[in-house]
Amino acid sequence: MAFHLTQGTFSFLPPLTDDEIYKQVQYCLDHDWPINVEFTDDPHPRNSYWEMWGLPMFDVKDAAAVLYEINECRKAYPHHYIRVGAYDRSKGRQTIAISFIVNRPTNDPGFALGRQEAHDRVMRYSLHSYATDKPKGERFTD
Amino acid sequence: MIGPTQAGELGSMTNSVSEIADDSVVNVSDTLKESQVMEVLHQLDQELVGLKSVKTRILEIAALLLVDRMRRGLGLTSRPPALHMSFTGQPGTGKTTVALRMAAILHRLQYVRKGHLVAVTRDDLVGQYIGHTAPKTKEVLKRAMGGVLFIDEAYYLYRQENERDYGQEAIEILLQVMENQRDDLVVILAGYKDRMDTFFQSNPGISSRIAHHLDFPDYTLEELLAIAQLMLAEQMYRFSPEALQAFEAYLKRRMLMPRFSNARSVRNALDRARLRHANRLLAKGGNVSKIDLMTIEAEDILASRIFHDEIPDSEQQAAIK
């Protein structure tokens, strides 16, 4: 089975269709959560700072506007990971309320597990995305 | 090449139509009641004086959308109609008010999903330097999605004298969205009739994408009086019988003057009458009854300068007054 990145909400499900994305985004908007679209080609789980696609959308009422931006982002970065984040300011937390992937590269080779022998037979583990061996922008293609 | 595909499409179409029996029925009045659109239409009729042609057209649009909905219920699919509109008319003829109602009506008929109105002018769409316009216009379009985008004085978007004006860029983006995302928003362009006509002439792309051109006629004297009384009633004031006559005389004079802007002028005149009403009561002193507080007397209106300056000495002053 091909590698399937599991980050954020819904990531263990099959990729969401546009209709499903529309409904999830509309749920966020109905709760007054501003939406942000982000993209990256460095899918390491600890890479929390993805690049922003434009500014967060504050005054949007209908998910069609967000879907429009998602599609614009897909056009510009068809082989990147793209995710949607929504921030619930009513809680006063510094984290987003929901985040889910809306676009995936077709051929992510996945991660290598690195092992490092440390002192006293201690084993340190690391994750390494095969894709990041290549320079930025060349990591995922058709 | 084309033959088989067409046959295939036809075949599938007849299939989906035949799934629901031809003699199945939908109840028109049930659909009407369910959509609750009659309330908004009724309200429109009650609160907006005159505008017969506009109301008729709105009714027609509502009928089309309702029938479309019943058809969909029976599996008869058709492309949703394009509902971009242009509202033309003199100032104060109710373009913005109707646009607001339009948003509510389209929402009730489930043509737009949210039914909010985003009112913008050239400033909100056109940027100040190269590369500023596109994001600005898109931002506004995104805000309007699911509702109605109302562009007031739309002709300012196109400046004939300056071919490098950024307005052209805004128009192009607007056109693209009007065409490709007509399920997502309805665009209403508004402005004075003659200038809108020139605007459409120089931008045939926009004109051809607008299905409904609604012209807002000027109000007659009777309609303006009715509007004045409606406005007063909203604010719990009323005319005394003499004041009504005085106001009629006022309107007759005011309508002949330059820069008469229909309902807006009526509103301004009433605001000034309230001012004089308040001053009169204060000057009088003593006890004031509820009736006094509610009633605008003839003297509140006759004090207007319009009655003193037989011939307005300059247009500027007339407009201020």
C-alpha cells in the first residue's frame, strides 16, 4: 500500500472529496472560526510551520470562498500537501481548533526510521522524510 | 464522433426522467408556503411604495426559482438561471433597499446559501498600485460568496479617459467569477441610468452576463407623500392634517429644484422638520402632551427655506436646503 500521511483530523479516512471539504469548512465558518490555507512539501510531523496561502480568511461566510482558495492553491502547488486550519478564538487558546489535509502528492515515498546508538545501549529514533532528500520544490512530481 | 455521445446523453436523460412517473404532482401552494418567500414579497410590497415594474420583475424571478425547485423535486434537472442584475435609477429610488430584500428573497428560495448583502463601491475593489487590485477584488468576492454582491455606482470601475486604470482589472476578475461561480454569488450593479448605459456599452462582456436590467422609475408626488408617512410612522411621528398639506406643497417645490433625490430628499426634509419640531416644543415650554411629542405641525414644515426663497439664488444653496 502506498504511503498515506496521517496528520490532523480525518487523516485516517480516505481523502475528502470537495463536497466533504465544503461541508467541514462550512461547519467551521458557522462556528465563526477563521480559516487558513497552508501548504508544504516537508511533511515531517514536527514541521508545524507550513507556508501560508494568502492571509487567513476572516470575513468569509460561505465555504465556496475557501474552496476557491484551496483550488487556487492546488493549481499553484498541485504536488504539495495542502491543509486547512480553523482557529476558535472564543477559547483564548494559541492553537487551532481543527486542521485537515485537503491535497496530497500522488507519490509520497514516506518516512525512514533512523536509529542512533547512544551511550549505554540507549537507542535514539528519528523520522526522516525520503522526499526531503531533494531540494525544496522538486520533492514531489507526477 | 458527436452522434453516439449525444445519443448516450439523451438515453441517460430519459432514464432519469422516467424514474419519477410523468403523472406525479407537486403542490404549488405547499412549495410556496414551505419557502416562506411570500412573507418577504409581501413585506416588500408593504414597505416599498410604488416601483411597480421592479416588484413585477422580482415576482417573476421568484416564480422561476420556485418552479425550478419543484422541477428539481421531480428529477427534472436544469442549469440554475443566471441572476446577475443591474439596478438603474435616479438617487433615492430604493436601489439599495431592494438589493437588501433581493438577498433575503434569493436566500428563501435557496438560490444563494447565506443571503447576506455585501455593498461595495470602486474603492473596495480597485487597488492603488500594480498588483493591488486582484487580491482586493478577490477578497471582496470571497466575502460575498453565498450571498449578494452589491456594487454601487459601478460605472466608476471603468474610466474611459485612463486606459491604464486598475478598474479594468477589477472588471475582468468580476467577469470571471460572475461566469464561473454563478452558483456561489449574485452580483448586482447599481447606478444612474445614463452612466450605467455608457458603462455597459464600453463593457459588453458585463452587459451580456447580466440577465435582469431593472430600471427604478422616479417617484410621483403621491408616492413621495406615502413614503414620508411611512418613514414618520416608523419613527412614531405623524403629520397633522395641515402639516400633510404643507409637506405636499414643500415636495412640489422641492421636486422642481436641482438635485432632488427622491426618497432621500424626503428623509432629509423630515429630519429637518423633526429638528424644528423639537425646537418649537422647547421654545414653548410648559406641559407637553404625548400627542404634541408625536405630531409634526404645518409650521415645522413651512419654516423651510424653500418657501421663502421664491427663486433659489444658487443651486448650491438649494441643494443644501
